[in-house]
Amino acid sequence: MPYRTPNLSLWSGLLIGTLMTCSPILLSIAPARADEPSEPARVTPDAGRLLTRCFRAMGGESRIERIRDLQIRGTIAIGGQSIGDLEMDFAEGDRSRVEIAIKSGEIASTTVFGGDGTTSWEVEYRNQGTTPNRAMLLTPAELSERVKANNWLGRLLHLAADASEMQTIGKRDYLGRDCWAVKIPADRRSTVAYFDIETRLINGFRIEVDSPLNRSGTDAPSIFLDIVLEDWKSVEEILLFHRVKLIQGEQVITITYDSIRINEVDSNRFALPPAVAELVRTSPAPASTPPSDQP
């Protein structure tokens, strides 16, 4: 009997909200001195030092800063059963395109959102149709939220701007690895990042999930979502994770990046879909907001 997700719309929404990708958000990161001595194991490093170590382990700030665009192709699985495909493209100039195609039995749904640097949008297709059953314009802020929720390498790089407010809370075991745990108070939800003591790469994030029980005033236990970054491999001399796991209780969603390409995106990928172009022609523009963090 073929595997069926219990609710296609629910899973599609979850994936849109929490999928991760490596987006080239470029920040000015102060490099550590080449002659910096190694610290004794008993010293607890501050968050800024841990971030610098991580960037250097990935290949160094100078290589990361050479990223101008990024193309990712992958698959999505639940419990080891493939349920969909993923295509993501990011480039400088606030250009982005994320396509999430989910299939459950005979039901298929594809959600695509993105922006060409001027217009932000989202469309949804059902059952492999070529005409979207839903198309809408987004504000830059709405698109930025979608991109951030799918962009964990970008989130990692962005932590450098908040390093002074972050706090190393000590050594912790994270899924069987010895890590430095760093609390991220600037995030709107309680988030802890885990930096591997041996590899110096980031192993993942643990996020406290908001739920109706938390808002009801009851003494309900906290619910956590783990964002696990695995299978780090070199792409153009930069280490990038190629597998992401979303773990909440017994439920595991696995996103595998089959292909990651740097500085090869075709600019036509960011062209507006015809349905969106028609909306632009007939609708007032969304209210302007400050520029997003998308490159």
C-alpha cells in the first residue's frame, strides 16, 4: 500500500515554513588572527569566537564572500518515504525562487514563491496543472519571512550581527555529539545553536515551538523542533550541509540536497510567472518595507 501523508495541505505548510537551504547572505565578518593560539579545553569560548571558528571550518570568509548565487535541487522524505521534490535558487539583488512539490497518493501540490528584486509573489498548483489555482503578491517582508524560514545557512551567517547578544551556555550532548550550546535571545522564539567541539561546524538548532497549549496558560511541557544539519561536503572549496532533518518527537522530515551549485543560476529563473505578471498589471503594489536580508 503506498505511503500517504495524513494531510497534504498541513505537510505542505510545514515544509514551506521550515525547510532549510543554503542562501548566500553575505555579511562582513571579522576574521580571526592567523596566529590566534588554541584555547585550553577548560575555557568556555564566547559566541563570536565559535562563529568565527565555524566559518573558518567551512572554508573561510573570503570563499564564502565569493558566493553570488546558489542553486539547490533535492528531495523530501518522511519516515524514509519520498514525498516530494525541492528546487531553490538564490541570487544577489533580493532575487529568490523556492519550489516545493509534494505528492501524497494521487494528490499533488506544488507551491512556488520568490521575487525578482522588485516584485514578491507566491503561486500554488494542484495535480500537476499548468495554471495556478492560487496566485498572490507578497510584501517584501512576507517574502523575507518565507526565505528566512527556509534558509538556515543564511541564518547562521546572519548570527554574526547578533553575536554580542548571544550567550554560550556550556557544553551539551546534541544527538550524540559533544557541542558548545549557544542561546540566541535575538530570535523571536527560544533557540539554541549547537557547535561541534571537534569539527567546529554547526550541528543544528533546537527551537521551542509555539503551540495552543502554551498559549492557554496551562502548565504544558515545552515542545521542541530540532533542525539537524548533516552530510557536510565541499562545493567549490566551501563546506555545505547536504542533508537537513526536521525532528519533532517521533516525526522526522529529511531534506536531501542532491545538487548544490554556486554562481551558476540562470537569471531567467527569477522571471515572474504569467499569473503573477497579470496581478502586477491589475493590482496596486504591496506596501513597501525596509530591504530584506536576501542578497
